[in-house]
Amino acid sequence: MLLFQLQAKGWRGKLMARSDLLVSLVKAGASGDRSTLTTTVEAIVADERAKSHHILADRLHRALASVPVTASSELRRTGASGRDFVIESEPRVTLSNLILTLPAERLTRQLIEEQHRADLLRAQGMQPRNRILLSGPPGNGKTSLAEAVAEAIAVPLLTVRYDALVGAYLGETNARLARLFEYVRATPCVLFFDEFDAVGKERGDIHETGEIKRVVSFLLMQLDQLPSYVVVVAATNHAELLDRAVWRRFQLRIDMPLPSRDSAAVLIERFFEMWPEPSGMTATAVATQMGPSSFADIYEFCQNIRRRHILSQGSETLRGVLAQELRLWKTRIRSENDGTSPETTPPAPRRPQSDTTKARKRIRTLT
């Protein structure tokens, strides 16, 4: 009986200790007290490990590292947190899915290895590289490469939202940039700036206002202060517009050109392997007839052939659909970035401005 009473008291004591920890956890989270929150979670993690609950302990530790804590009063004062300026997504593209040039693949694999073995580098007083600049025509895998890097190092992909980041008032963009970088510093991630020239333009451009120059200067300072576990991937279609100081901030600069005929044939062959019947042509022959094209164009071309074949419900063969689509392909309107002469066809209708274009113009109008 005495033994039972002692065991019961011990059980109640542990329950009270766990209750105190939970109460402390809630209070720290509500008040934004990062120090108390960290101490409390670490105590719970230690308790779970003592019980051999290693999976739960690991999940708690990752959760602590991934969730930034901001005081509620601060959130009310600023009106938005850094999370409002990014789109978080779970990466699904792998490096093996991509068709890269040899230099691009080698440099990317180097960065991934350095991130995986960062502890070894830090033990020798070095940091892994964490800033990549991708340059090349649109549709050639810059966004996909950023996603593949995030997938390889098992971190979320955070894509910057320029429509939310760029403000209409003097100094507002810098204030939002500060909140953005404060947020990303809280957890390992890949921070992706698409169309980076929207915020990294050359400060010496006489046509730009003082506001864009202040934004660029502040952005460069924030990039310098990022920890090495935050990988920044910046992509641009217009490398010539970037500020000269921007180039120095990126340890890796990777060219993403239009695919060669052989690279295009590799992508086309992947589609051929998934089609239910022979195409009647080799992938190399199709790539040759298509001429210089981006990976995005080739992907859409092959998708459209399969789409038309499905809708025909057996009345047309894939061989016939492919021949028809190749004839139509040669009459398309081409952009100047295709590297070929435009066809003698009517000009394309004006497309609506993207959020990035609008954001860039909004900065230019500031004084």
C-alpha cells in the first residue's frame, strides 16, 4: 500500500511538472517570448528523449526551429509579418528531373553537398555557399532549379511576392524587406527571388529614382547578413539590368541558356516514352524541326500533342497529330529572345502587365 502511494505521488508530481511546462509554453507563445519558449520546448524535448520518444522529440525540435515568434503587439504595430511577403511551398521537383548544362549541374551539386556537410565546413572555420544567381531566357528551368535545391536539402521553398513587398510610400519597401529577412532568418529555407531585376536594378541608372537606389542598398546589406543555412536563389531574364554590386553578393552564378538540340531531344524522348503508341519520328528529328526553343515551349508542345490525341478518341494517330502540330509550330509568333527571326505574322496582342512589372513601375514613380 505504501509503495502504491509513493508511486501515485511520483506520477502526480510528473503530471504537475508537465502541466507547468505546457502552461509556460502557452504563455511564451502568446507573449512572443522567444527565450522562454525555447527553454520550455527544450525541456519537453529532453523529457521525451528520456522516454525514448525520439520521433516526437525530433518533431518538436524541428517545429521550434521553423516557427518564428513575434510579439502580438509588434504584429499589430507593423500590420503584417514577414510571412505575408512570401509564398511557401513544398518542393516536389528533384535535380534528376531537370536537364541541365554540365556546369550548372556541377555547381548545383557542389552547393547541395556543402549544405549537407555544413558542420564539417564550420568545424574548419568555413561556411557553405548559400547565394545563387540564375540568368537566362525565360522558360529554361530557373524556378525549377530553385525548387530542386530546396528538395535536395529538405527545406521549404519561399517565393518572394513583389506585389505585397513593394510599397507605394517612401521607405515602405525597405520596412517590408526588413520584416521579410527577419522572418527567413528564423529557419533553414530556400528564399527565391524571381525576376530579381525588379528590386536589384543598377543604381547608376539616371532614369531611376532615389527610392530604388535605397531599396537596392538595403537589399544588399540584408543579403550580407543572412546566415548560411538560408539559401538565396535569385533569377533574372535581364542580367544586364542588375546593379554591379549585386553580382559580388552571389558566390555561384549559373547560366541557364536555351537548350541545345540534344538537350531538347532528351526532354522530347521522355514524353515519347509515356505516349501509348509510336510517334513515327525520332526525338532528335522533332527537336531539329522545332528549332531553338525553351524547355517550357517544348513541354507545352508535347503536352498539346497528347491533349489533341486524347480528344480525337482514336480517330487520329499520334503520328498524325505530331505532324499537324509541327506544321502549326512553324507558323507561331516568336519573341526576340528565341534567337531566331520573327515569322511574318501579325503582331501578338498586348499582354496584361504582371505583378512584377507593376511593382517595378511603382518603385520608379517614388521620389
